[in-house]
Amino acid sequence: MARARSSASRWRYCNPSYYLKRPKRLALLFIAFVCVSFLVWDRQTLVREQEVNRRFWIGGALVLGIPGPISLNPRLIEVASLKAELTHLQDLLDELKSIGGNAGGVSGRNGKSSKKSTVPDDPIDIQRREKVKDAMLHAWSSYEKYAWGQDELQPQSKNGVNSFGGLGATLIDSLDTLYIMGLDEQFQRAREWVANSLDFNKNYEASVFETTIRVVGGLLSAYDLSEDKLFLEKARDIADRLLPAWNTPSGIPYNIINLAHGNAHNLDGLE
């Protein structure tokens, strides 16, 4: 009888009602459960970390070039990933070079032969390129028709205006675009205008900034692309006329200069 009571006494700890009547023991049981759960979870995390370190042992030597394992440092893992991506891109580049290796030599700017890889164009890129070219032709044809040789075209009135002293700002600004797009006929007509009609000896108060970026820049870019000495001579002419604007005590140029007389000054109120 005593043995039966002892066995029943032990089994009572497995009965939920026993703990419901004793809240302190229920709390202790809950705390013990949480502690055991944390211990098990931490153990599993440690096992996973050791597995990752084991896998990166070789990666540490091969990818990052360092001996030994890589710890679970996010930066090191990110560097390893980026280095692997870089290696992949380098392999792709080498493959593209090998594809274009049999292409014929293309004469460079100085007559030297250079190889050009023949990577097929994306049909969508070709379509977009043609759309941009059509937009350029639309704008340029209107400029030729309504404002040829003038600085700007007013699209609504279809009149040309000389807002930059009649220097053909739009025409000069467009030379490099015409050349890059392969619009040879339009480029040659623009070149003829520059050769025969562009004259900088004007009694005009020019903006140093606008004339530099649009006229000097446009002529120099046209020369850089075409190697036509005409554009270089014209660029030197206008640059020499702008040069007195830099004769200032501070070295900061005046913003206005007379192209014919070389008199430079600032706008009223700007000293």
C-alpha cells in the first residue's frame, strides 16, 4: 500500500492540475523551460557557425587571399561575394574580347590599327537609337528651314532670333551631335556655314560664360571628332577675343566682353 502511494505521489507532478493549484511552482517550471530552450538554441547556432566557417575555410584562401577560415563577419562575406562577382564579370569580358579577337583592325585617330569587338546590338537599343536620331533630324530640319545661321529657333512663330550676337549658337552647339549620329550631309552644310559665314568681329557684348561653353566648346568638340583644322582655327579666334575677360585682380573673369574691342566688364551691380 505504501509503495502504491509513493508511485502516485511521483506521478502527480505530471498532472497539470497540480501546478494550477501552485502558481509559484508553475512559474519555476516556465523559467526552467525557457532556460533549457535558450541552451538548445544556442547550441544549434554554434553548430551552424562552425559549419559555415568550415565551408569558408577554402573560400578564405581562394576568394579573399587569406589563410584560414572566415568568421561570420558580414563585411568579409560581402567582400567575398563582390570578389566572386568581379571574377565572373572579368570572365565575361575576356569572353567578349575573344569573340571580337578575329575582327579586322579599325584605323584609329592617329592612323594606328586597333581591334574592335563585334558585339551584336540589342534590337531594342537599335530602335531607341533611331528614334533619337529621328528627333534630332526633325529639330535640325526645322532649324535649317526657318532659322539657318541664327542663334535660336522660336518653334511657335517659326522665326530665328540672334540672342547670342548672331554667332550661330545652335548650329555650332550641334556640330558634334551631327557628327556622332552620322548625319554627314547636315554636318557638311554646317561646316560650310562656319567656313564662309561665321565672323566673330562683331560689336557685341557677349556673355563670357555662354560663349565659352557653347561656341568655344562646340568648335573644339567638332575638331576633336573630325580633326578638321577649320574648327580649331575658329575656336582659337573666339578664345583670343574672350581672353581679356580674365585680366582681373582676382583672376575671376568678367562676365561680359565686347568681341570687337575687347572691353570686358561685369553687369551693372556685379563687382
